[in-house]
Amino acid sequence: MLALQRAAGNTAVARAVSARRAASVQQAAPAQRAASVQRAPAVQQDASVRQDGQAWAGAAHYAERPVEHPEWPQFQLLMRQAGFDGDTVEAVWQLLIGGMRQQEQVENALSAAGGAPSGRSERRAQRAGNDWYRAVIDMVGDHLRIDTPTMGLWSGGLDVNDYASAKGHTTLEHSNLGRVINSLRLHPNFSLIGPLWNLLSVAFVQRATGPVHVFIRAHDPDSVLQDQEIPQLRVLQSMDERAGRQISLVWHPLYTTADGEIREISPDLKLVDDAPYRQRDLCIAALYTYLLRMHDSGNPHSARAYDEMHNRLKQNGLDT
């Protein structure tokens, strides 16, 4: 931990600099940027891009000077709105900055060794093990607990996340901690932030206590949902009696119509408001059958789901 603190910057210094920057913080993070603001993950760009009007100085620079990161004012604001005290805010921030620096070193090592494997699951495994990001979970992971009766998991696009939330389920991105992280552009290269989200997703599902609703618009076995979250829930289900939890999975196959509306696919291939399935295989079967029989080739909103399904069937030697 001492090594982590030295690399990330001294907390006392960070606090002093933070106080001197208080006035500029208020200007840089006006109150209207509420905690509910969401941003799509930043696409990979060159490290010289400008972020929120400030030049990106690089992970190594911010590891030494964490409060100079352009998102520090926004992070402070959102964390305080979420109920975190000042010392926790500074400690978590330093861990996040240190995590980006460590992940950058991991990525450089992978590049020097010939790059990461092509499969997403394999790449995810090679990029795991970030001590700094794990320390974030250890420190504030309980803020991933949900207040609503049901947890929501999703795959197939950020609008699916919004759909699940509108249905009354709490997704990772709408948890107390997830909302803060999702509102930041921590690094212009999202591959350095992806391992953080992977750890957050596992910690999130570990806090499930009841029904978990799973919304899918595309079936991807290599997704975080299928590769990490569902297996973790299966482990929890096997421990239900000892832990006093009653975890069940409720699956929802989705299709987005030509006008952009997300609907659920019933067993008789109708688009309805609610179509819960108790078994994943039945949900996937409904999704694939609808895409095969009912998909409109002129509908751009579901083109990606159709293409992914079509390619997966071809890979498995099935004629579509």
C-alpha cells in the first residue's frame, strides 16, 4: 500500500492542492452536471487528444499529479453528491489513477510480447489482475449494492441499459458507485478502463440478493454478461441456502423496431411489453427465431444483432 501511495501521489499534497483549486473546481464542474449524467465509453484515441477542454497529459503524468487530471473536479462533485466523504474521494481517485498507470504498463507489455489474443474472453483474462482497481472495489464496493428489489444485467448496447432501468431494475451503471464511474472519461483509451468495469461487474453481481433480470438484444458468449456475470450468479445460486439468498434469473429477449423502440419477444414471436423467460436457452431460442423469421433487413436498429446471430450460426456450421 505504501508503494501504491508513493506512485499515485501523497494524499496530503493532493488535499492541499485540491483546496487551492477549489475556486476553479466550482467553475469546471457546475451544479447542472448532475450525477445522473451518462456518457458512452470513450473510443480509443491518441493520447494527445483534448478531454473536456484540457490537454491529456498521460497516465504517468497523472500518477504523479492526480489532481491535475481533467476529470478530478467532476469526480469530486459526483462522489460528494453520492455521499462519499472527502478522504474517501481522494483515496479512491488516487487508486483509479494508479490503476490506469498499471493498466497502461500491462498493455505495453502485451504489445511488446506480440499483442493480446484475438478472443475477447482471452484478452479480458490477460488484462485482469489490476491491484489498484481491486483496491477500489475493496474500499467502496459496497456502494454497488442496490436499493430496488431487482438487479438488471444487459447486453447489446447502452440503450438496453436504459431500457432495463426504465423497467425498474438497477443496473451497474445506475448503482451509487457505477453512476459516478460511468459519468467520467478517465482515459481516452478505453482498454485501460475496461478491466475496471470488469471488476465492477463481478463485484456488482456478487451483491445480488433476489431476482436478477437479464436483458439481451444480441447473444454473445464472449460478452462480460455471459463470460463473467452469469457464471458468478450461478455460483451464488449454488450457495443460496447457506447465504439466505433467493437468487433467480429472469431472461428477456429484445428486439428494436424500425422506429427505434425496444420490445420483448414472446414465445409466439410477438413483440410485447414484457416477456420473461426462466431459462436462458428458451430466451436465446426466441431471440434467434425472431431474428431469422421476422427481422426486417431495412431496419438499421437491429442490423447488428441480426449480423452477429447470422455469423455465429455460420461459425457453427448451420445454414441460415
